[in-house]
Amino acid sequence: MPHIWDMKKRLPKFMRNKYALATGIFILWVCFFNDIDLFYIIKSRREVSSLRDEVAKIKDDNAKATEALFDLSHNKSSLEKFARENYYMKRDNEEVFVFKERSE
């Protein structure tokens, strides 16, 4: 029957140290077997980053819309331009031609 010391000698050096072995098991557990593992953390950080980009885009769009609203409510010529471009409104003495591109 082999002695326990003979079996320990067959193990790699890092597995002989109980602290290194416990640290390795802990790292494996945290990285792969835990509910909040390494892959979940990476995926969550990517999602947070994309959501922050989306928030920045929405804030930029909101600032542009606020500026356009202020311009429309205080500038009569921009209000007329907006009505002509978006609602095809015209004056009494003019005609409006609308050209639409064909989708091919």
C-alpha cells in the first residue's frame, strides 16, 4: 500500500500547498460556478455601456427638440418654414409640388 507522502510527491508543486489550492478553487468558483460569474459581469458591463450611450443620444435629441420648439414658438419665419416643409401648406397665390423618391 502506497504511503501518503508518496502520493503527495506525485502531485504538481502548486497542488501541494493548501493555500494555493484553496485560492485556485475559489477563483474557479467565482469565475465559472457562481450565479454572478465572470461572463455575467462582462455581459452586464457591455449592457450598461450601451444603455449609457443610448441615454446620451436621447439627451442630445431632447436638447435639439427643445431648441427647435423654442425656435418655432418665438420665430414666425421658422414656424412658416416648418409648416411648409412638413405639412405642405401654401399661400393663396402659389402652388406646391411634392416630389417623392421611388423605392426600388
